[in-house]
Amino acid sequence: MSRERRSRAETYPEYKAGRGDMPADFRGQLSLIQEVLEALRIPSLSVEGYEADDVIATLTTQAADEGVQVLICTGDRDVLQLVSDAVTVLYPRKGVSDLTRFTPSEVSAKYGLTPAQYPDFAALRGDPSDNLPGIPGVGEKTAAKWVREFGSFDALVAGVDTVKGKVGDALREHLAAVMRNRQLTELVRDVPLDLEIPDLARQAWDRERVHALFDNLQFRVLRERLFATLTAAEPEAEEGFEVSYEPPGGRRSRPVARGERTGRHPGRGLVPRQLGSRERSAHRAGAGRDIGPSRLYAAGPAHRERRASHRRLAGRSGRAQGGPRRQGPLLALRQHGWTLAGITSDTQLAAYLALPGQRSFDLADLALRYLHRELRANTVGTTSPSS
């Protein structure tokens, strides 16, 4: 088809006339959806006069011609006409967690037809969702039977006078509408697009923009899922650091991860995680400690070791220190009569001052937001940046 083709609405003004207007709340979210796609570097395509299914059909045709295996996830059965050995349609039955995989054999098992015959069947059946009228008295079984017997819609039209019974009379009476249906159900496979298949390859997404956008939208859980399932180009580290876990008794384990250091405060450490809940912080507080410009440790003392850990931490009170939830260690040390000096910052308080409207000030979220690195658990009670 050429660019000058008539749109479906021009061909049939009542096309999709029964559908309600787009909800106002959803319309207002379209620009946000577009922002998220742009931040994730996911291309979005739209062409005036064509439907999304036409764009899908065009990309599918191009990809299949290049030997690419294609998966299409959609709830529109018209796309079943694209199914082939290279194209599988994932059709939701109960949301995206329960999908039917429509292969050529599955289409045949479901309808007794080939994927190429599906638009013939759809034209005879009609489609209330698109406001395409069916034939009175003719259901899916009869429509599929006709397509199987005649082989194609064109052959059925040519032999329409041989169809017997009341259903044959109904077919002849509504033949013009059925022929129009057939034209409308055929997907366009040559939509003029600005992008080609190589342009759709996954790209490294804009991490800083993702963090800022997800912070504003308060997509905490969604961001965790995103970082767990997608990969992205890591920023170049300005200076390496090692993160280790210090077990009770002060024995140091081997370094378990390498990551990025901001380079802004030489000699200061970033505490990966403050262990212990707020309710137990005065009794079971873990403490992060900076022990040099290139090494970073997190200590999580057990009950019998916490006094020794607190004493070691208090002994370093002259060094500049910063980290999250400093209130817990301060309270714990105060109970033993020790004073911790040299506290320069509390990451959670700083984060609150920077963005007070956020729901979470957890260190893992802050690391994603400002360091662009994910903190992942590597041993009980510790968290470290992924390398």
C-alpha cells in the first residue's frame, strides 16, 4: 500500500464508533509514559493514518525478512495473521502472567485455520470492538467452516451462490459489508517508518535521567525491578574502592566487590549500609567505618561483640566520618559513656533536605540516585555496590 492509502476511518466512518473516549486520567499520563520510554532509550513509533497494529506488522515483516525471531505481546487477535515459523504472538489470557503462545500449530488447533486465513475468518465473523458487523446467524464455527471449505475469502466470494441454506442467503445479503470487513482487517505491512530494525537494538539507558524521573514519580519498586532485569552501561569509576564485611571479632573477610568512588572527599568513606532497625538501634546498631581512602568496611556486631566494635569506632572519632542513620550508633555509644566526634554528615538527613517529598531514604535508593550504582546483598547483614 502507498502512503496515499485511505485510512480505515475514511473507508468506514463508523469504524470503532462504539468505543468510549479515552479516560481523562490516562490521557494526562501519556506524556509521562513518553518520558519514561525516552529515559530508557526505548523507541516509540507512530504514523499518521495508520494503527499500532500496522506499525507492528511492518516491523514484524522487516524483522522476519532479516531472520529475526519475533515475539508480539498483544490482546488484539487481528495480529494472529502475522504468525509464522519466525513470529509468535503472546496473547494474554489472565494478564501478562498467563499468556497463550500462538504459533502456526496453535492457531490451527484453536481455529482450524492457517494464520494467512485468519483475516478471512475475522471478516466473516465481524468484530464488535471495531464496530465491524457480522452476518446474522453466522458464528465463528460457520465462518471457519466456509474458509476451510473454499480455501480463501476470494474463493468464497466467487462461489457465494453455491452456499446453501439461510446462512447462504444471509451471506449474500451482507456480502458488501463482509468484503469491507476483509479490507479493514488486513494489516498494512509496508508503513513508511523513520526507523529500521537495527535502529531498535537495545541501548544503554540514561541512568541519571531514570533516577531523577523515577524519584519524581515515586517508582521505587518499579525501579528495583528495572535494575534487577535490565543492564546498563556503568559510568567510569573515578577511583576504585573495595567493600568488605567485617565479621564479629574483627576478622576481615576478603573484599567482595569493587565499585565507584565519588572522588570528591578523599579520605572519607561511604558506608554501604547501616545495620539494625530504628527500634533496636540503641542496642544492636551496626556501624560503618572508613579505614582509608581506598577501603571501605561495614561492621555488624553480634550482641557479645558490640562493645568491642563500639570501642573501636569511638577510638576513631577524630576522623571525619559520614554515613546513614548516624543516630543509632551515637545512641549506642552514649549508653557506654563514649562520645563520637568528627561526624560531618548523615546521608539520610542530607537526602531529606535535598528531596523531602520522597518515600524512601534507604541507602540503596540513594546509591542509585546519586552514585548510579546498585547495592546488592553479598553476605548476611551487608550490602555492596555491584561491579
